Amino acid sequence: MTQINDRTIKIQGAKIHYKEVLETAPKTILFLHGGNFSSQTWQDLGTLDLMATSGYHVVAVDLPGYGESEMCSLPRHKFLLELMAALDLKSPVVISPSMSGGFSLPLVAQNFYKLSGFVAVAPVAIGQFIQQLQGIPLPTLAIWGSNDSIVPVSQADLLIKAMPNARKMILENAGHACYMRATEDFHENLLHFLETIFN
């Protein structure tokens, strides 16, 4: 098992908790989480360990007000930029499920050139940012559960229509948090996507 380090950093005076693995690796992945989850979810699923053993520097953050992180005065659309600067994360791939779309989509829309890729795991707020996402060439994987009743698969189609370098992957018999039900399939698709970006 890889050593997973629990750390905190201050952002705008708020204590933000994150997990970090394999800090010396040059290729970085930043995991966000959905509303009922936290960075601990990715540790429990074995995702952090798997990504580290595959050679990636992994950061999984508790978003402000979730997990062990305090509320932060920064608006959502600025938080990830501040976090990336504070942790010196260079061109990460951002993994963004559900609620975290409110943080990641504005980052992609306004600062995509600071990222290597984007994994949209049925994120909320696609419609809100769809005009800003038009034509953005960032390599993007839209990954959805076939039984998602919260963010319909039609939202994935919107995303891949707007972004020319995006593709869609549907995990059969999985719901909104598709990585919980179809963990192996999720991991396999994620690793394959990362290989296409970094190799």
C-alpha cells in the first residue's frame, strides 16, 4: 500500500484538508468529490492507491465546508485556482463528480490552459457554463452511469458537443455516483484516459 498523507493548507484564512500521494511524480491528478462524499471516498475505493502505483502524483481535496475543510470566503469559481497556486500544482487533470462541477466547470471555461485534462463525472451546472465551454480543446472524458437520475446522460451529450476534444463513456447499471457501483470500470476508463494524455 502507498503512503497516503493527510495535510492541511490555509486558503483565505480557511483550513483546507487534502490527501496527497507520490508528491515527486511529474504528472498530477486533482480529485474533487460530490456532495455526499469527501477525499476519504477516493481512499476507501482504492483510487488514490491505484493512481499512485500507476505513477501519478495525486491530490484529493475536501472542498470548502465538506469533509475536514472549513468554509472559505472565496467564491467557487476562484477556489481551485487558489488551491492549485497554493499547492504548486502544474497542469493537473481534474476529476470532478456531481456537486464539484460548480468549482471545476468555471475553471475549465476560464483557465483550461492551466490543466492537462478534465474528467467530468456527471457534474452539475453544465448548462450554466455551456456557452463558455464552446470550442475549448481540453482533453475531456465525460463519464456517466447509465441509471443516473440526478444529472441525465443528455448533459454528457451537451458537453461533448461543445468541447471538440471530449468523449463520452457510459458505465452500465451504475447510478449518479457511478464510481461507487462500477468502481473497476471507472478505474479502467480513468487510467486509459490518463495514458492518452500523458504518454
